[in-house]
Amino acid sequence: MPFAVSRAATYAPLLTAAMVEFQIDTPRRQAAFLAHVAHESGSLKYVREIADGLAYEGRVDLGNTRLGDGKKFKGRGLMQITGRANYGACGEALQLDLLTLPELLEEPAGACRSAAWFWHSKNLNKFADTDQFGALTRRINGGYNGLDDRIQHWLRARKILGL
């Protein structure tokens, strides 16, 4: 089985369950969510940020107040949860000890559930419901990083979901 197909087979049921758990429950919501997941994870290739995390060291806005937090709490999961504060909130919501074991977000179930939790915690369904894709991108990324790629994934997902 080709690698891309095996990734999809691994993640599809877990993403479906995570979408149900966090009310990503309409075709518009699902298309937008899956588009951003595809972009943030490099089409399900990455569940850990490639960069070393040093850019996050000392970032109080991310809760990185202890030496080594930048590297320890760099982006993980399909939506790249980043920072001690976000790991703590995500871990509490998912009942996982992410402050001790941040690598749990690299496992398929943690990667999927954390992405859906992030979406829900940022109230992103309201933007998906009205096709405000640019606003979604800004809320997820802080800007328009990768907007063209995100839009291509979104258009593909919309077509598959009959939108």
C-alpha cells in the first residue's frame, strides 16, 4: 500500500471521530477543517513541526516561561498545537498529560483530536458556516501563510463533500 494511502487509511476514521466529538458536523465545517488540517500537516505527512522550536523559547504569549519550553512545546498534531499554555489547555480538554508527554500529539489519535479541539476552542465553525475562509486562515495562522495551498485543499474538499 503506498505511503499516502496508508496515512489516509490511518487518519480518516480518527479524523471522522474527532469531527463528531467537536461538532465539526456539516459539510461546510468539514471541508474547511480538512483543508486546514491538510495544509498544516503537509497532507498528513507531519505531526511535529520541522523547525527546532527555538523561535518559541521565552515566548510568554505562548506560556513558554521555562527554559526549554520552546523546543518541548513546538508545534505538534495535525494543527500544530504550539506553546506550554496551549499544550496545557489541550491536554486538560483531551484528558492527556501533554505537559509531561507532549509527544502524545504525534500519535494519530492525539494528532486528530488536538486538531479538532483547537478548531472548537477557537470557535472556528462560525467562520466555516459562512465560508469566511480568509478569516479562518487568519485565526489559525495569525496571517495568510499558505493561503493558496489552503484554498486548493478547501476547493477539493468542497467538491468531494458536494458543496
